[in-house]
Amino acid sequence: MSNPGRPRSREQAHNQAQGESRGQARGQARKEHILAVALKIFAENGYRGASIAEIAEGCGLSQPGLLHHFPTKADLLTAVLEYRDRLDAEKFHVDDPAPGTAALRRYVEIVEHNAHLPGLVKLFAIVTSEAAVNPAHPAREWAVGRYEKLIGGLAANLRLGVEDGSIRADVDTTAVARLVFSMMDGLQSQWLLNPDQVDMPGLFRAFVDEVTREITTS
Amino acid sequence: MSNPGRPRSREQAHNQAQGESRGQARGQARKEHILAVALKIFAENGYRGASIAEIAEGCGLSQPGLLHHFPTKADLLTAVLEYRDRLDAEKFHVDDPAPGTAALRRYVEIVEHNAHLPGLVKLFAIVTSEAAVNPAHPAREWAVGRYEKLIGGLAANLRLGVEDGSIRADVDTTAVARLVFSMMDGLQSQWLLNPDQVDMPGLFRAFVDEVTREITTS
């Protein structure tokens, strides 16, 4: 009996590799489609309010079909959050060093960008709040880790500014970083509730300008 | 046939009035007990995640017994939010005028007070986020109205400061008020996620001190 998985010639091997690669690409595209649908449903309903049934229906899949890709609702939420974090990190190079107030400017750009992506802002707002009020929430670790990473990263960049003399040496860089991300989060809530009257990027920029004046040496 | 509700002497009238008053007090106490239990359950699960069955059980009531007082889960959430807003307004006299930066000081006190009330902070955080991401949420109107009132009230007090010359005339008082409540909300999330490392009142006080320096004329 021949092994159907084993190619019999170089040409067949080539064709099979192409087939696998097409299969992987299709699998990846299907996963990304699921993540996009799940993002939208989590964003409007939170983790608790979203149902696997609704997400499966939105993807045109059966529930077992969806659960084949993501075994639990918690796995799906985690995958959505990690996917979005990865896209943002790639887009805004947030892991590259940006000494001193250049790091603050980067977050002004991110908020300007987010003002066109209410679905994404909703996702982070609702999941962060759910995780904040419930220590057993599946995104608790993600939320705690995300702030640690954001605050640690900005504080480190601000300390580079202290070292190069552009930022005052007496500035508590961690405290400044906490205030910056608090402001970003708080403005998001007001903007989502009242998008026509709340100029989220303008208010954030004004705040960052003021922080910049306060912490720089010049 | 005598009317059992009609007292036959002054003494009886007195006793009945006392009985009614006792009955009203008992009814009021029962309602407040329900609101306290509901607050705790809404605070940890949000509106979507909380169930009438769980709240009834926490109150030692049957579901029909609970629904006699509050016909729907939405009614109960609204009552909890209004009850808390009323208690806060009474405690902190937030409706009294506090010209200029005195109004900012008042919110520093409120944040210091809230740092002892994580349940209440959780309630406002989760319900505000749920309402922000979902226009059909039963607390949407409450959330929009709450910001309007808070921001309008603080901006009005800051304008009194402009009039008495203590605050610079070029200050955008509404923008400052928006930033103040954004900071308050954003710090709450970080504090709930990491209460041991985030000094919510200290960070808020530092922010308000900085805003005060920025907007005052002296």
C-alpha cells in the first residue's frame, strides 16, 4: 500500500509543499477572520456578554467549527488581545527606544490613530474594566501586564531623557507614565460616550504638551 | 362593617401613624439592603454579568420578592446608581459652588475617600465602560448625564475663578474639567488592577497640583 502523504517525485513534492503553504495561508486567513469577528463582538458586549454561539454565527461557522480553532471563549479573547497588541506594536514600533519626550509624541500619534478605530478602543475599554473589577477574569493577567509594559516602557524612555539632559532629573518618570496612560484611558470613555463633543486627540495632545513643558529642562 | 384602616380614637390614630412610619422605615431599610447587595454584585460582574437570581439570593429574597421592589434588572441598576450619586452629592456637597481651584480640591478629597471604597469604584468603572461601548445599555443615559453634570459643574466653578481673577482668563474651563475627570477615571482602572503599587490619591493630587499651578494667575 502506498503512503498517500509521501510524494513520489520532486515535482509531486513541490506541488505538495505549495498545497501545504496554501493550506496554511487559508488556515491563517480563517483565524484572522475569526479574530476580527470576535473583536467586534467582544468590543460591544464585553467578555461576559459575548457568546461563542454569536461569534460562530458571525464567522459562518458551527460552534464546534469555531471551538476547533479556539477551544474556549477565554482562549479566543486572549488571542484577540494578543493579535491586536502585536499589530499595534508593529505599526507604532512601540518597542523601539524613543528617548525623552519623543516617546510622549508617539502616544499622541497613537491616540490620533485610535480616534478612527472606535471598535478597538471599545475592546480595550471594556476588557480592561472587566479585568479591573474581577480578579478571576481571563484577561486579568493581560491587563496587568499591558500596563506594566506600557508604563515601564515610557518611564524607561523618559529616563533616557534624564540621562541626555533633556528631562529634569527630579522627575518621577514612573508617575508621569502612569498619568499619561490614565489620561489616555479616561479620555477614551468620555469620547465613546460623546464622540461629537469630545475631541479625544486634541485634549490628549494638550495634556501631553503641558506634561512636556513641565518635565523638560529647556 | 368597620373600616379597618380608619382609626377610632386619637390614640389609635397615633399608633397607626407610628405603625405606618415603622412600616415605611422597614420598607426603606429593605430597599437599601437590596441596593447594597445589588451594588456589590453589579460592581464585580457588570450589568450583563449580574443575574437577578444571584442578587435575590444575596438579599435572602425570592426572585418575585426582589422584582416586587424593582421590576427589572435595569430598574435595579438605575436605582443603585442614583442612590450612590445622591449619597456622594450629600456627603461632598458637590452641588454647592466652590469658586476656582477650591472645586479641584474637592475632587482630591473625593478620590482620597474612594480609595477606601473599591466596591464603589468598581461599580462606576464597569458600568461606565459597558455604557460607553454599548449605546443600548440601560445606564447609557446615566453615564452621559453624569459626565455632563460633573464637567459642567467643575467648569462653572472654574469660570467663577476667572471672574474673581484667581484663574487665567484664557483657560478653556471645559477642557480642564474633561481632563480632570479623565484622569480620575483612568487612575481608577490602574489602581483596581494593582492596588498595592498604584497610589491613586497621591497621583491624582500631584496632577491637580500641576493643573492648579498651570491655570492660576498667581
